[in-house]
Amino acid sequence: IELVGGEHSDFPLTLELVDPFKGQRFTDGLAAAEDEFMFVVGNGSAEELYFNVLKVTSDGATAVCLPGELKMAAMTVMTLTDYVFKFGEPRGVDRFILVAGRKPFDAYKVADMLNRAVRVKSPKSIAPEKVGLAVVSVAVR
């Protein structure tokens, strides 16, 4: 799955991956397998949004990173300290996609549709309503 470059987001969102112990941000797009990280998500809109993060690995597998329906207040940045992850196999480029909307949605259905639909380029193209997107790519070595 390859996301369309310059995908338009209906909501101003940010997504960062941060080392929970060192505070290092994976902004250079590089990480070692076994590096740990947590998500820092931002909502720059005037609306409360439901969100989740999807991971697309270098071999094309898609997974949901967070449990349930999470909410993000308007005009806020949240550090998700309860969810610490580790980079791992397969090595290559991992894409993390913050997906957000006004109403709760089933992130597993979105991930499943991305896995099954060859022509789908992004979560936005299969969404029934406005969707916010933020994407971070990290090369795992």
C-alpha cells in the first residue's frame, strides 16, 4: 500500500514517534529494530475527534496500533504514555497513519479494507465522511 503524496487532511493533525525514555523524536526517519517509541498526536482543529493509528509494514501488512475508540480534545497535543511499542521485523520502511474523524469508527475495518483493496491508496479514499490524516514513515534498520 502506498499513500498518495500530499494527501489532503480534512483536519489539521500531527503525529510524532518519540522514545519514551530518552525523549528522542524519530524525526530523521530512522530507527533501529528494538528501539521503543510512543505516539504523540495533535489535533489542531476546533472539534473533538475520534482517532487511531494504523501501521503499514514494508511487506504491506496493516495493523491497528491502539485499542478501542480514543478521543482527542480540540486544539490539543496528547502523549500516549500508556502505549509503548518496539520497532521490529520485518525491517524496512514502516508507515504510521493517524486517522481521525468526528464519529467513532472501526479501525480494524479500515485496516482490513486497506489490506484487501488493491486500488485503495489511503484511508481517506474509503471513508464515508471527513477524515483527518497524518503520516510518519520510519526506516527500521
